[in-house]
Amino acid sequence: MAITLSDLLADPSLGLTAEGGAHAPVQPIQWVAVTELEDPRPFLNGAEVVLTTGVRLKTGAAQRAFVQRVHEAGALAIGFGVGLTHRRIPAAVLAEADAAGLPAFSVPYEVPFIAIGKRVADALSADQYAGLEELLEGHAVLASALLGAGGLGALLGELARMLGTDVVLFQYGTRIAGAGSGGTSGTPGTTTEWHRLPIATGLKDRCTLALAEPYAHAAVVDYAQSLISVELTNQARNRTGTRTATGQLLEDVVRGALAGAEATARLASSGIDTTVRHSVLIVDVASGQRRALRTLPLPFGWEGTSAGLVDERLVLVLPTPAAPDPADLSRYLHGAGLTSRIGVGGTYAQPNGLRWSYFEAHEALQRGQALNLADRLSLTSLLMSSADVPLADLAAETLKPLEAFDEAHRADLVSTLKRYLDLDGSVAAVAADLDLHRNTIRYRLQQVVALTGYDPSVTADRVHLYLALRVRALG
């Protein structure tokens, strides 16, 4: 432990004598400075004990000025060597020291100043050594916690215990882990002040380590920052690999390439038990942000959710009824700075149910809201869940002539057909909606018949055209 002035004065081997009326401070001594200068201020940093024999302090004015300057420099005390220039501490020194509240003590002739310096240096060295031992022990504890079963949460728990304060880790603007000094989870509230430190991960994730105030810097925190940085980087790399593999599996199930008992077994190996009901969520973000979905951590409470990448979208498989709220995920994505849409499918069991839920979620995405819930399993979703139904070919064959004509003549046949079907085949409603004459709408519908061979006024043809448009909208 660092040495104080009281400890120094109490050392019998030094024989130092406190003089004057100022009390010894409890602040540890940082160093011992020996000087015979009249103005030692340029060579003092504060918190030192200043030792002098006063060889140049011949007059009372010089003695008082010396004390004032030592006090201004932030020294803790003055040690005056007696028996050389002065037989005792000059009265002017003691009077000025008392006025400034600066302790003074006499150093006997037989005690060399170097003995006092060595005593302080030994105490500082021992304190530093103890601090290094404690720091190395802290390093070992944090590394062991991280590598153990508890992972990042255990590391934060040990760090909170060492610091005696709550610790919370944020990534993409949300809490992903935390611990309290008393063993409870630390969650920042409106009344708690937090000291925030950046965590480097190589991603634009605004990752920060928050420590509840009051917080004084501790060297072990620097090591904790490094460990957390490495761990989060490894987690991001692992998420990319896991989501790619899980996405391939989900894509095989969704496309019908994997079914039955084999699908059940493969999904179970990825943590998806299809004997219970699941709901599928599809997360789509702006095209320039899709790379973030590879490494994006899920928010607190979503850690155990199976996630895969399908068609550059993040697909989440949630068991019910204990599934987290999709609205929380939507808020998290918004807070992470992502322009996102979420489609939520219904809840079903078995691999086929997973396919139906996926296509429901895929269809729900087309509504374009931040959060889109599926109403029920639609005929379009049901047909798309079967790989044996070539809906994509149907859509391309039916709509290609209309799209080519629109591109060449800017005729808006596809958009007119879509509004006609959406408005239940009412020419008047379409004309009002598009602000066109009814005859213009009728003429465009005649062109649709001529180019495709399907008449939207005939029920069977209308169903065919509707499916083609829906499949094209669903991608």
C-alpha cells in the first residue's frame, strides 16, 4: 500500500519529528524531491515531500517565499534537514507553513535524505507490484470466465464484481449483455449515470461498454475491452457461417428439396424441433444494408432463435408460444439504423408447416410496413410452397408480353390490370383511381386480352392473371 506522511513520521528508523500545527494529509506520497533552490516549482508535480537544508534560505523573507512556492506546487509537506545550515527549522518557515496548512517536519543530521527517498520508493514499488499482481489475477479471471460456459455474460459478471458497479454491453444501440455488482443484471435506467467506453469490432455497430457511475479508471477495464472486442469479432464471424449453413437448410426445406423424416432430422440438428409449432419471420433491409444481416446480433431475449440467410434476407424460426415480440425486433432494427421490413408467418408444426409459414411471411412483406403480420394462409402462399407448381414460369409467360409492350409504348398495361383486379373488375373504379376515361381503361384491357390470350372479365382467366401478378410481386 502507498505510504502517507503519517506512515513516514511513524517510522522509528528515520527519527523524523513533526513540527508546526498543520495536520498530516491522508493523501499518499507520490515522490520525494530534494532541493536547495529558492524556487523549486518548475521541478515539482504535486503530492511530493520536499526535503531541503535551507542552505540558500538566509532571511525570513526568503524562507517564507520558499514555503509559499512549495505550497503552490502542490507539495504535501516540507522536511527540513537540521544540523547543517540551520540548527532547527527557522521560525519563519514554521509560521508560513502553519498559515498555508502545509505540514513540516525536521530531519536529524544523521539521517540522510536518501533514506527517506528509499523508504517512499520501496513503498511505491511494493504498491505497484501488488497492483500488477492484482491486475494479472484479474486478467486470468476475466479470460477464464469468457472461455468457460458462461461466455460473455460471465466475463461481465466478474468485471462488475471487481469494479463494484453495474456493467452493461450495448451493440447496435441495444443491450446485449449485462451484470450487476451484486449479481443482478444491470440495466441502465433514467436515473443512472453511465461511463461509456467504445469496443472495437470492425463493424459500424456503435458497440459500447457502460459502467455505472461513480467509476474511476481501472487497468483491468482496458483488458476487458480487448477481450470483449475479440469475442464479439469471433461471434460475428461465427454468425456468418452459421446463418449461411442454416439458410441453405431452410431454403432446401422451403423449395421442397428436403422433406419428411430427413427434413425433420436435419432441422433438429440445427436446433429447430418441428414437432412443436413454429413461426417464421423474414427480415428484409435496404439493398445497401444487407451485408449487415450476416453478422447482426439479435437483441436481448432473442439469443436462442434459429437464424439463416435466404435470398439475402434474414429468416428467423421462432418456437411458440414462448416467442419474443416481433415489434421489439422491429424497434431494435430501427435503432440499429437499418431501413427494415419484417414479415411474420403463421404458427405451424412439421417441415411443411415451416414452408407455409415462410411463404406467409414472404407474402406479408409485400405490404411494405415496418412490421407485417400474416392474416391466414393464402392460396398463393400455398401454391408457392409446392416446388411442383411452376408459378414463376407461369408468371413470366403470362406477363412478359405486357411488360415488353409497356416498355416499348409506356402503355401501363400491367399497372392497369393490377388495379382492375384489385378493384373487383370495376372499370369505373379503375378510371377514377387512375384519373382516366373509362374507354381508355376498356381499350387497355382489350390489349391485355390480345397480348396474353387471357380475358380479365372471365373468372378462370382472372384467377390466372391474379396469380401471375401475385407471384411476380412476391419475387
